[in-house]
Amino acid sequence: MGRYLLTRLVFALLLVFIVSSAAWLLTRVVPGTFVDQECVTLSPKECDDLRKRLGLDRPLWAEYLSWLSHAVRFDFGESLLYSRPVGPLIVERAANTAMLATIALVAATLIGIPLGIYSGTRAGIGRAIVRTLSVIAVSVPPLIGSLALVFLASRTGWFPVGGMSSAGGAEMTWAAWLADVARHLPLPALALAIPMAATLERLQSEAIAASSREPFVAASRARGVARARSILSHAWPVSLRPILGLYGVMIGTLFSGSFIVEVVTSWPGLGRLMWDALKARDLFLVAGCAATGALFLAAGTLIADLLLAYTDPRVRSGERA
Amino acid sequence: MNRQPRALLSVLLIGVIAFVAWRWWSGARPDSPDGGTEIVFSETSTRGGTLTSSLRSEPRTFNRLVARDVPTELFSTFTGSKLVRVNRATQEVEPSIAESWTVSSDNKTWTLKLRDGVTWSDGTPFTSADVLFSFQAIYDPKVESLVASSLMIGGKPMTVTAPDARTVVITLPATAGPGIALLDNLQLFAKHKYEGALKKGTLAREMGVAAPPSEFATLGPFVLKSYTPGQRIIFDRNPRYWKKDAAGIQLPYLDQVILEIVPDQNAEVVRLQAGQIDTLQQHIRLEDIATLRPLEQQGKLRLIELGVSTDPDAFFFNLRSTYWEKDRRRDWITRKEFRRAISHAVDREAFANTVFLGAGVPIWGPVTTGNQKWFSPNIQRYDHSVERARELLAELGLTNRDSDEWLEDAKGTEARFTVLVFRGNSSLERGATVLRDELKKAGVAVDIVPLEQGLVIDRMLKGDFESIFMAFTATSLDPGLNADFWLSSGSAHVWNMRQPKPATDWEKQIDDLMVTVIGNVDQTERYKAFLEIQKIFADNLPVLYFVAPRLYMGVSTRVGGVTPSILRPQLLWNVERMTVQQAR
């Protein structure tokens, strides 16, 4: 197990290095730089001064080596856009994204998995309704889904139209602030959770339908185990294998921030930060965000693998062997 | 029961539920943003309250010396005061911290008298030493200030002295056509706060977004209360603000202004509809007006027409001769007759209807009726006529020499060019499509290439483009303050930037006339010179203009004291006099 964890750690570090370097280099080599828009109305000298001040006047390799020498110490430089170190900027936003992602993941799991078990083991109108709704939810693009929820919020006033907290949050007590954030969470969390729940439902439904046909499930039924217990104790754990595989990707994707949902719902997260950085060609911030995303992806797949080993007896026995 | 009828039944059931929910929901819209209590407006309250506006992007810094984006500009409007300011509604210069001034007979020296009793927000008295310090900071090469060039005449700085604590004498290296309006660009900095940073060469890094609000010393109607990244900026009333209204009431009227950061334009409009913000950062997209009309009819929102945009979308060719020297199209593509043919070929009415949903006026030059002071109604107009366009093209040797729909020159080269346009900008993308369709009728093919904004600008700066359709934002309505566009040496002379000497006779003529516009203090002479410039411009068409949109702002009816301006920030420029009716 120790060796396995070490391998995964090395893999994660390699992934972070490759992804952040690629993000830095791609942002740097694509025509157009951070200062171009300013340069339209500046004299050539003022424009050159600005490039020099921002360290964009050196050859590509010199800039890259300088960035890399700091990046290996997890110092991703200073954001051109915000004139602040990239690290604290990312930590600030990553915390917001993590909060949203956790709620969305829990919501998607609580909605998607039970519905998947239901539709995979039952027949009738209920199953058809669940399956139709999940097709609709999977098909709606995140932009449309988010806008529809924003529209719903504005029409009904059930929850705030956007943002993470109300003005005056700084003066609130901790508990009041938490309650305020909780009021703002449903909109972005649902925008993220609904398509994920639908995906989980579809996958769970197929997986449990297949595992229910396994001989050991039939054997448990033959031993007199009740149908519901047989499904939950025998068929369901085995059916989790593809679900947990998907979880790894989901965790990585969610925790690196969904820029569409965050932009539309004005949630100050990592996805929105990366989007702003990309628009402004802030290569240091882009690389930092990409590295964080890669780290989350690696962590997500690791967590999924560990969960799989925990839930699937075949995986556990394979490990022992 | 087999699966198919079941699926159909479930779809039907979902549809019925959705319809019932929609009907119920249609009547369920709350009257208040809090979703319960109805807001009853106080009839008399003008003092106090909070105004909430949107802000599309995050601030990079609060230091106006090194940034001039919208958030920094708004910060400076809310928290800053100027010696004199240009009233955005009337375009006239009005006293501010300088209560009066005199101009020397040679128009090169201004003597300004500062108001008595003005203090910074931290209570320190404001004196002429602060003005001297501000000029010193702006001109310091280590600061690399972006506003330095706007306070120079012919590349030379002004000389500033302070005979006493309330007097400032500014001597110009040469006369300046815009006159004392130039000082509208001067941002004042507190000497007691930033003198050390200037000496250490770190002033450019001061006033960052992470700096605690208590560290700021400002002179404006509001002080920074907090900035929460990704969420909002909050400003509180500055109790030490120097300005009073005619009744002697200290300004500003509002207690607080909140700028909610809403990066998505659709979400911004939804928030305005929901009453969660009082106004938008900038004008409303024309396609959103129909959505907001019902709120206007319900008395919840006012749609204010600001007038005709002063920043119309512009279409221009690359007129650098070096770019075309090896191109087979060089004999005709940079000729003014070709551009005139394009101007004739475009139906501006159709353009206005398609691109601006009818809310636009045809234009033939960069100065629109929105800029009444400098607009010339007597420039050359190119009426819509495909026949006239074809005649002009034929004079250039472009006729249809084969069976297809496009014209060719004598060498068989097709009349075709590429236009770069900002990707994602709906009005520009629609405009480029109309341009392509209109020119097709004249036999000219246009290939539209939508690119990311930064990429288009990069190509423009490098001179690597055939033509571009884009939007500019003028920094001022006075052409003397936008000289970079008009002068052949200018960095915003987009069709052929930064020429060492004028490439054409007409550009030289414009350069010569700009000397009067920039340096002559006689406003009549300046106006006459600029009329001539517009005439030359319309004759040669280095940039083509088709339609300028009418601009609208949306503001909640609870907001009072609004004085709209065509220049940004269209409503908030006068935030010190804005009021809100408060809920009881």
C-alpha cells in the first residue's frame, strides 16, 4: 500500500508539472500578451517600460526557466492581472470552490445514486419518469442550466440570484455568515449537481441492473435474503466500481472549478479566476490555476481508487493476492 | 405494457407538471428582492441609503497611476477629487478643489486657488504640497505612470510651484488647446501617505487590492470600506468630504455604494430585473431592452436614453504600404476609391436594423451626433448605391471576368479580403456579417475571421492584418485629448500606426491642422480646424463607419439625482449627488 501511495504521489507531482508548464508555455506562445490592450494608447517607450516592469521583455526560455525555478518551490509568481502573488489568490478561491464542490458532490450523490438504484432495479412508470428526467438533465448544457436556475431564482425569489454572500458579510457573526452563505449555495450547487446526479443515475442504473443478474445475488435470494437487502448488500457494492471510477474525474473537475457555473452565478471560485486569467493572458495565474486543477484531479482519482478498494471485495482480495 | 408507451406517458406527465409549475410560477414573482415583504418607498428621504451597481470585472489595483480599467476608474471617481473637473453631462470645466483660477496673457500659466478647509479622509489637511507631490509622482520615471502622457504638452511636463499652502501655479511648456480641462486627468495623492514610497521607487505597487482600507487617504465623496475578491467592493460615505449642495447639505447623499462583481452580462440583467442591483456598470445591450420594458411599465425601472454612442464600431484596412508590396491586390486594395465603393455598398438602414435592432443612426465619420460640440454635419456622405459602388470598382479595374459572382482585376485576382473581428462580441460579429452580405451584392468577397480580442489587438499592433472591424473607446470627446488617433505618429492611428513621417499628403494635412486643435486656445479656431480634419477624413476614409447605436441605461426607480452622460461611467460619474428612496 505504501509503495502504491508513493507511486500515485509521484504521478500527481508529474501531472502538476506537465500541466502547469504546458499552461504557462501555451499562454506565453499564443500571440497577444497581457500588455497589448494597454499598448494601443501608449507610446512605444511607455509600452516597453510596461513590458519590462512585468518581466515580459525577456526571451521565452529565460522567462520559462525563471518561472520554473520558482514553481518547483510552489511559488507560481505574481499575477499580472491582480499584482498579487498567485499562491494566496488561488488558496482564497480554491476554498470557495471546494465548499461549492463538496456540497454539489454530496447533493449529486444523494440524488443520483438512490434514483439509479431505483431505476436499475424497478420497472414501471416511475422508472420511465426518472430515466426521462435524467436524459433531459444530462443533455442540457451547463450554461443553459445555470441561466435557467438564475432565472428561476429571479422569478421566485426562493434564493439569491447570485454571489456567495450578502453585502455586510464582513460584519456578520460566524454563524450568521454561514447561514448567509448557505442561502447563496443552492443556486450554483444545483447547477453543478443536477447534470452530475443525472450522470450518476444513468451509470448506477445500468451497473446495478447488471450486478443484480450476477450469480451471487441470485444465491443470496435463494438463501432467503429479502430482495431489498440482497440488492443493497450484495448487488450495490459490486455495482459501485464504474461509479467510483467516474468519481475520480468528477472530484478533479469539480474542485478545479466550473467556470461557466461560477461566472453565471457570480461564485468567486477557481474556475472564474482561471477564466479571468485566460482572458487577460495572465500566464502566471493560468499556470497556477492549471497546477491546482491537476492536483485536484490526481487527488480525486486517488480517493476514488481508495474508495473502490474499500467497497469492492474483489478489489480488496486482488490486493491481498 | 411494453417500454415505449411507458416512456411516452412519462414524457407527457413531466410536460403537464412543467406546464402547471410554469403557470403557477408566472404569477409568483416576488415584488422585493428578499422574496416576501413589499418595498414601500419613503416619500421624503433623500439622505442615506445604499446604492448597488454591478461591476463586470475585478479590480487589479486601486492605483490610478498604473491602471485605467473600469474598476480603477470607478474607484477613482468614488474616492477621488480633482483640482478641476469636466462635467460629463455638459462637457464644461467646473471648479472642484480649486475654487478659482486665472490664466496668464500668454495662456501658458494657470494660477489656481485651492479651497480652504479641505482634508484627506484620515483628517490630514490638504495643501498645495499635495498637488506638487501628485505631479512629481505622475512624472517620476520609476512610477511609469499611464497618465503621465496626458499631462504633458508635446512630450514635455508642466512645471508646478506652490507659493503658499492654498495656491498652485502651473506653467505649460506650450499652449494647450483643451486648456485647463487637461487637469481633469490629474489624480491627487496624499503626500503624507506616499512620499516614502515615491522615494523608495515603490509607489506603483501602493494602493493594491490587498491593502487594508484604513491605509488609503482619499479626497472623494466615498472611502473604501472593503473589497471581497470575486464578490463586491463596498464604499462608505466620507464624513470629511468637502463638497456641499446648494442648500448647504454635505455631500454625498448616500451612505454606501456597493459594486457587486457580476462577470456575466446575462446574470447582470437578471439581477437588475430581480431588483438586486439598482443599475448596471454600463449601457444595456439592445437585445435586453425588450426584456426590461415590462419592468419600466410596472414602474420599477427607468430606461434612460443616453443618446448616440460616441464610440461607434470602426472598419479599417491596413494601409501600411509594406504590408501589401508583394500582394497581387496592392493596385486597388489600399486605394480610397475602393473604400468609397464599400461605403456606398453598405445599406446603413439595413445595418442599423440588423445589428442594432433599429436603434442606431447612420454615420459617415468617427465623430457622431453624441459629441455635439465637435460633430460636423457637412462631411462627405456616401449614399447607399450598389451601382455607384460597382462603378467605382470598375474604375479600379475590378469587373466580373468569369461566370462566378465575384469581381476580378485584370490579373484575375478576385476582389476578396479578410476582416478580423472580436470573437464573442455580438454586435461586431453581426456587423461583420452585414458587411459581408452587403459587399457580396457589389461583387466583393469578405472572409470573416473571429478572433479573441487580445489576438486582434496583437495583430493590429504588429500591422499583421488585411482589415479589422472593431470598437474603440475614446478617452475624451475633445479631439485634442485623442490626438493619438488623428496624428500620423500616434499609437492609435490604427490604419498605419506610429509613422516616422506622414505617409500621405492628407495625413500631413491632418497633422498640420492638429497643431491648432492641440495647441491653440482659441476654441473657434480649434473647431474650424477640426471641421477641416473631419472633411479630409471623410474624403479619404482611412476608417469606415456605418451606424452608431443609441445607448440606454437601466436604473431602478428608487434612484434619484441621476445625471446621465454619454461618457462612462454614464450614471455613476456624479454619484455624490445620487439618492435612493429607502424602504420603510
